[in-house]
Amino acid sequence: MSEHVTSVSVTEFVVSGPEAGPYGITAGPDGTLWFTLVHAGRIGRLTPGGESTSYPLDPASGGPSLITPGPEGDTLWFTEFRGHRIGRITTAGAVDSFALPTPEAGPFGIAAGRDGALWFTEAGADRIGRITPDGDVMEFPLPLTGAFPSAITAGPEGDDRLWFTLNQANAIGAIGPAGDITVHPLPTPGAAPVGITAGGDGALWFVEIGAGQIGRITPDGKIDEFPLPDRAARPHAITAADTPDAGCWFTEWGANRVGRITPDGRIEEYDLPSPSSEPHGITAGPDGALWTALETGKIARLTVQ
């Protein structure tokens, strides 16, 4: 992708009924897209050519939310927000899951750390969790309550921490491998950050669903905020583009758009063709395109031209 985008073409693939709720999405290790069906209790798989299938979860599971590739090379890990479990699925479709020690933990965000483990947020318990591929779980309490930790991502190159949003505490947090936690309050009241990603510029980029802004925080805690043209757009998820100078892409859940922000803060926005499609998760795909999960039953592919 070049720094200056001229146009974006969008192709939508139907992957479920509108009640199933495609939500989180990620590029899998097998060259396909994997996504959660939050209301149907299933994990979906979509090839870049548009062929889709899905796999049912255990009845005890509930609300699969965010999904990420695992360290094993042939697995993906996901959170079960209502089932209070961490799930795993192989690229062949075999599923297992791990119950969490804390009741009503509400796991939501999940990301692979550089230590070979998966790190996740417990939105209902104000904790950050860590699970090994063997299923051993550790939990680290946050230094504040009612924070609703949401998305989480590995830090940029040279930073071995995990960074996460504190939706109700209006802050960004970072946790080290030993469990040490730092909290950075946001300048804007009621920002309510949700999605977060490591950008190609060595900083973390996040969305403020409550304030209609995109935020940037450096590893040493310096924060910048960039207002969207439509402050009521409800930005939800964000992902880094496939080249460092191409910035980050984000979804505008409340405005039926996908946006891009460059490293210097320039914002571009693109309407989605289906009305009220509720874009949630977004990821850079294995084919160089951007892919976003539309909760009304589709996955959209955005090709930059």
C-alpha cells in the first residue's frame, strides 16, 4: 500500500444469517481468514476466494469474541465472553477450551505474547490473564476497579509488554512479562477506548468509541488524539496495515464505514455498500487486502487501488 490512497473497492461475502453476528476476525496461519460468530457460538473460516465454513463450539461456551493466531503454528485462540473460557481451534477445525479460575471473568481481548503464551483481558473481573499452550492460566489484577479491560495487543518491536485498553477507566494499560502493570490516563474524558494495535511507527494506535477519535501512545506514554470528521462514528476496532508507512485501518461501527489513519494523523474514510452493516473486527489479510467482520452476516474485503 502506498501512503496516499486513491480509492478502495469493497467485496462482501455472506458467511451467516444476520442473527449469527460475525465479530472478531484475524488472518490465520493457513492463508485464510478466521472469525467469531458471537451470537451463534461458532468459529468461521473464509478463504480469500470467498468459500466459508464454520465450526460449532461446546454448548458450555458462549459469546466467542476476539480471535488471534496462536504460537503453535496451526492454531487460533479466542475468548468466550459469556462462557468465561479461552478457546482454541486448529486449522483442521478441532476445538477445545479452558475454563478460567475467576468466576464471571468475561474474557474479551486476546493476543499472542513474545513469551510463547496468549494474553487476554478479563472485562468482568478487572484482570489480565495469561495462558500457555498447555492450558496453564495466570491472572494479574489491575490496580483499579470497574475498568472493563477490552482489546489487547503485543507491543512494538523492542517492547516485550502487552498493551490494552481500559474502556471504563478511560486509559491505556501495559503489562510486563512478570505482571507489572502501568496505566496511562487519556486526555479526553469519556473516550472509552476499545480496539488497539501496534503500528509500524513504533507506537500503539487505539480507537476511542466514546469520543470519536483515534489515539496514539508511544512506549514511554506520550499520547496524541486525532478527532474523526464524524465524532459520532463509534470507532470500534483497529489494525496495522501491511507496510509501516500505510498507517492503520479502523472500523466505524456507528457510521457504516472503514477508515484509515496515516502515521502523521491524516484520516480517510470509506463507506460500506450494505446499509447498517455494523462493522466490528478488522485485519490485514493474507492477500494484501483489508478484511472486516460485519455483524449483519457478511465479511467485507477492501482492496486498495
